[in-house]
Amino acid sequence: MKVAVFGLGYVGSVTAVCLAADGHEVWGVDKDETKVNRLGKGVAPIREPGLDEALRDVLSAQKLRVTRASAAAIEATDLALVCVGTPTSSERGTDTSFVLSVIEEIATALKKSTQPYAILLRSTVPPGTTRDLVRPRLEEISGRSLGEGLELYFNPEFLRQGSALADFHEAPFTIIGTHAGRDGLESEAIRKIYGKVDAPMLVVNYQEAELLKLACNAYHALKIDFANEIGALAQHFNADPTRVMSAFVLDTKLNVSSAYLRPGFAFGGSCLPKDVRSLNYIASQLGIDLPVHGAILPSNDGHLMRIAAQLIGTDYQTIGMAGLVFKPNTDDLRESPAMRLVEKLLSAGKQIVVHEPEINVELLIGTNLQYLQEVLPNFAQSLVDWETLRERSDLLLITRSGIVPDQDLGQIGLPVINLSQLGSQKVQVQ
């Protein structure tokens, strides 16, 4: 297949490289000149295990080219995957302007040709977006209707940062949303594009596919909040949250899964907060009361504020933080709870030094770099190595597992708050 991938961020760059590695001829399209230039030189715009090597391989094999010229990419391909961002806010819901802008570019190019073309929307959007916004605009500008050499699908991604390449080929399922629902997939292009993906293909309608993506991330967020609230209760009742939740997850018949069900730090990142906000906004616009979903983000905020209050209430002036990104194997700082905690501590007058091996300051660009500059204006001095962190800190705060080897914890010689372990949110001197 000849494929165009619009948007070369976390989802788009992984999608483009994986499809190229599968043998497809891929055009990666992005408006960011710096990102395009780096990708063309074999430097991925994100930190993702295996991505740099895979990128260089597909570039060397001439299976991937990157460009800012969307019209040329559309003319040279038979199918496009739209992977641009859809940021959310509690006040205005999901911003679909980037998606619609790309759809307009594709439709304008298709108006000038008669080539059959298929479009897969991978960006996360509210239910009804593909049917009520994307399809009408695509058909109006292109002058075509679906079925007349034009195909449109909603194809959500389920890629986890830190394991995205493996997740692409070993997905739990491939979801294809069509205008006609389960009877609406007659596309040979779809079957070819995912021919090497080991996952069942489920065909549903647009709205079902859109809602499923949001539901998955909302449920992941809910499980984290549930465990953290049990952990908070356990501390009040002199109960060990380790034993409580370890027993809880043994029930894999009714409690579903052990994933996320561990009291620890607040959740964050580019998916969970964003999609929970989207669901809550949709419900509020429809006048539907969703009390559990409405409580997810406040509960997460409350958990983070409890931790912040505990730290602010100590006499320790310089807090060393081990971990800044929201999970291992990524350099994504977006909505990282550690970053939010840094803001709270700095505003209370604490001094912060950080050890974060996942961040290479020289490779940060765009919103990631801007956010770091806003929260830590002197980040060049605040980001230090492990030994410097120990020397400059009065208290060590560990925000995620694996960043400090277990055998080293007993040798630190500092008070420690380990947010990555069960029942260890109280200050313990190692």
C-alpha cells in the first residue's frame, strides 16, 4: 500500500514507522519543519524504545519519506491515516480543529483528481465527530460521497508510550468504525494495511468506535483512582494498603485485571486526563449525570494535593525528585503529575532538584520544551545526575518505580517518600 500519515507526534511517528517496516510505502506529513528535518535524518521526535533504530531502517530501505507537502503526499498515496492532536479542556471540550484542517487539505486535493482514496481517522475525538463533522466536510469539499471512490473510517489507536512499537503489532484488537456499522467494511485497503497486525478486527459504527476509545482510557483512569482512594482510607484505619490491594487483585474473575490497581502516585500523561475531560464535557452538554466519571479528575487532584500538603508541611527545604515524566520509556511531560507537584512545591517556597534519565534536554522541542521552561525556568540547573541529587537534597521523593534500584534505597542516607510503592507515602528514613 501507498500510505500517508498526517501528524508525526507520538501516535503518527510510531504508526508511520511501523507501517513502513511492514513493507508499505509511507509518506509522513507534518507542518513542523524541525520535526520533519529531524525525522528525515533518522532522529525520532519522541523517546520511544526501538523507534530510532526502526526509523533509520525504513529510511535506509526508502520505505518512508517525510514532508510538509500534504498535497504531494495525497497525490502519491491511496490511503491516509490522520494522527494529529485533539487537546481537551473542561470548558470547551475537545478541540477538533487540527483534524478538520487535515480533512480539508485531503478533500481539496481529492477534488482535483479521480483517484480512489481511503481515510482512517486515528485521532481521539468525541462520539459523533466522524459522522457529523468530518464526513460532511470531506464530502462537501471533495465533491464526492462515500462509496464513490471515497472511504472514511474511524480507527482508534491503543498504543502505550514506552511500548508503542510492540503494541502496534500486538494490539488487543483493531477497531474499524464505519458509516454503516458492522456491515459496512468492504475495503480491501483496510485488510492490506493491517495484514501483519496480530489482532482480531472488529467492525462497528463511527460512534461506537469513538466511544470505545474514550471508555478504555476512562476505565484505566478510574482503576488508578480507585486504588489510591483505598490506599488513603487504609492509612486512616491502620490497615496496610499493600495487603488490601494485593488480595483484591487476586480476584481476576470479578475484579477484571490487576493493571493499575496499586495505590501510588496520581495519574497523568497525554491520554487519561484528556479523555476523562472529554467524556465529562460530552455528558454535561447532553444533560446526563455521570457522578463516577465526574469524580475521577477531582479525586486524582485530591490525591496529588494530599501528597503536596504532606511535603509542604515538612521542614525539608530542598526536595530531590527522582522522576519527572509520567511513566518510564518516554520523555513526555504533558500533564505529568510530577510536573504538577513541582509547581505546587515551588509555589510554597520549596527548592526542587530533579533526576530524570528519560529526558535529554537537547532533544526536547515544541510543547514539551515549552512546558518544562514554564514550570522549571532554571531547568538546566535543576536537572541533575543521581549523585548530585543526593548531595543537594534534604528529602528524596521517588515518583515512579525503577528509577532508583531497590538495592540502592537502603544506601541513600536521606528521608525518602516512595510514591511508586504500596503503603509508602509517609516519610521513611532509609
